[in-house]
Amino acid sequence: MAKILLVDDEKDVHYSFRRILKGEVDFELASVYSGEEAMTFLEHSEGVDLILLDLRMGGVSGLEVLERVQRLPAREKPLVILMTAYSSAEVAIEATKRGAFEYVIKPFDPDKMKALVAEALRARQAMRRVVTMEEEAPAETLNADPMIGRHPSMQAVYKMIGRVASTDATVLIQGESGTGKELVARAIYHHSERKDKIFLPLNCSAIPETLLESELFGHERGAFTGALERRIGKFEQASGGTVFLDEIGDLSPGLQGKILRVLEDRSFQRVGGERWIKTDVRILAATNRDLQRMVREGQFREDLFYRLNVVALTVPPLRERIEDIPALVRFFARRYGRQYGREKRGVSEEALRLLQGYRWPGNVRQLENAVRRAVVISRGELLLPEDFHLPEEESRPQPSAFSPAEPAGDGDELALALQVEPLLKEVFEALSEAPPARGMLPLIEKELIQRAMEHTQGNQLRAARLLGLSRNTLRARLKQYGR
């Protein structure tokens, strides 16, 4: 549950906030009525996520409280939304420089305030939940997000995070939906020199284009209908910190050009403004789209692509690292067992085999939701196959830009492969049980392997699946037959 501290010397404001936020945000609201009380509260509290802070109060001012907050250790530092009835461009800029998340003019719109509080709490959660690449320790706490996986492709991701985190290089994180791209971005942030500063995630596809420009760059008063006061954008709020732009492939051409300017010389203009504003912000970007193809088709700026692609990092789909599924399942089962008060003794081997045989088009996110549901509906101490609901068709998803494509054919090849696979597996199982010197069996085995490699265009992982083998076994056979 989020902890919010409201600091205002007017009792009506406290009443209004309790009414505005009731039922909208899962929170615990504490109220104090002066800057001095706020200072005392922060010294003795066990942690606050967000402070709603009046700027002008008798005695200690809001800016003084803000300065006190900025001296707190990074993990204990709450975000601050400053509020005042006195609109001043200078004060807004000063508040932002001193680390305020946002600056709001009273009286404020209740719906906008609810949205702002929710946004601030999401940002705080992203900053507070540590991303770790250790597998055992995080499984014992709900306050960490582990990147679980011992597969070589995941080890490569960890190594790349380690190489780029301490730099200020722009990183483009690619991968299918649900693979954990935001986890990678937060891991880079948590291991960077900017970890004591703000981390602001923004989904470019979730905000209408007309509002996204204002969200990113801010706007001046009167810049458009409804712009009643100046707004500070994400690049200004996060100066000194990190901005994570998710689904960057959905940016309009106009916004692509403005993002390019930020990357090139760290400057931008607010909407309706004439002054160029400098910002010291690190940009991490993510996409599930093929930006190179979009560049070729004229849908994405080539110069922006190369500025984003200083370091490229691809998160593998779950179907290409099925060996990691048991560890992921056990972690999610522990996490949601504790959360819902339904702790399980474990997961049955039959259930794990079922889950490893599924293709997971929604990747880790889909697996997490499947385990969460299983924990809720399971009636026993073990999670069993019948506790998991797996949609049927999705067992063979369409290939993406980040996984090997299906071989070209006449359109019926996929259906043919589906018919051939069971036969190949049955024959290969029989061969594996037969003495290797029995007549023509080794030649048939060699032929099957050759056909499988041709069918998958040399992709060993897919060929191994087609034959019902592990990749290591297939590699040994390929070496044996001189391939």
C-alpha cells in the first residue's frame, strides 16, 4: 500500500484530498499542517512514497521541506508534488530544479490531480522496486523484481546490462511484448550513476499524440485550449535522472524529430514556448516493433534510429529459453501464494512439463498471469496441470522481428510441419532406444536431422524441438555426423 503525506495549513485541503482520492488509489494518507510537522514526520516515519506539499505556509516553507527531502537516501526519498495558489514561472522552475516531481496551481482539477497522484506512485514504485539478476534471494521478498534465467541468451542480457549501466549511453531495448523490457530498463537504472535521481517511465502508445508532446516537453500557459498554466514536461522533471520511453516505435514523425533534438544536444522547447531549455537526462527506449523495417518503409526516422541504437539489447522470447520456465513458475507461485494467503508446497512435475511444452506468445507476462490464476483457483497444496488455463491456438505464435522467421514456402508449409512433427518425434524416439549399429537406423537418424535442419533453415533450437531432442543432444549428433 502506498504511503502519502499531505502537508498543508488549510484543513479544507485535507478534506478535499481524502474525498478526491477515496476509492481511486490504494493508499494510506497521513496529514500534517505545517512544514515543521512535516520535518518531524519524515524523521520518525518508516517511509513515505509521495508528499503533497503546500508551497507557502507559516514558518518552514514548502521549498525548505523539499530541500530536506532531497537529502534523504535514494531508497527513502519520496516524490514531491508542490501545490500553491500563487502562480509564478520562477517558482515553478525553481521547484523543478530542486527535484519536485510536479508543480500544481490551486484550485486544481480533481480528475487531473487523481491522474497525477497515480502517475507519481507508479514512478515511485518503479524507482523503489529493485531489479536483481540473482535468482535465489529475490524469491524470498515481494519488494524485488528478479530477472530470472540461466539460459545463455539471458546471461548475455545480464552481461550487457553490466557493461552499459555505468555509462550515459542511450540504450534501445528490443523484444516481443511481455518479455520484460521495462525490467531491463529499470535494471540499467538501478545499476547506473543516476540511481539516486528520478526514473520516469512513459508508454508512448498509451497517450494520445495531442497530449504526448506536452507530457514530454511541457507547455506554456495559453499554448492551446485548456492550457491554463505552465506545465513542466518529463524531460525537464527528470533532468539528472532517467526517462524510459516504452513503445517508441509508435511516435509520430513530428515527435521523432523533437526526441532526436534532445538526444543530439540535450535541448528542447516547451509547446508554445520560444526559449530553448537544456536538460541532463539519460534516455532508455524500448520497442516490440522492427525499427529497421520501419526505417526502410519510411515510418521511422533513420537518424533517430541510429541515435537510439547506440547500444542495442534484445530480450529473448520465453519459448527460446524454456529451461528457465520452472524457476520462473516457482518464483511467481511463491510471490502470489504469499500475496493471496494461499502458499503452495510446490508445482507438480506434470504441470511443469505442460508449461514447458507451451509456446507462450505473451512471454513472461502471460506465464506470470497463468501462475497467478492457478494460485487463486488451486484447491490443493501442489499446483497441478488442471490449475492452468492455456489458450489452444496460441501454441504457435507468429514470428516477430526478434525471433527466427518461419522458412518461406507456398503457404502450406506450416500445416505440413504440424503433421510431420509427431511422426518425426515418434520415429526419433524409436531410434534413440535402438542399438546404434542396427543396420540402417543411423542413416535414417542422420537423414531426419538433416531434414529438420533444412526445414528450420539451420536453427538448432527449432530443429531440436521438431525432433523432440534437447539442443545439446542435437549438437552432439550434428558433430557426430560432421555437420
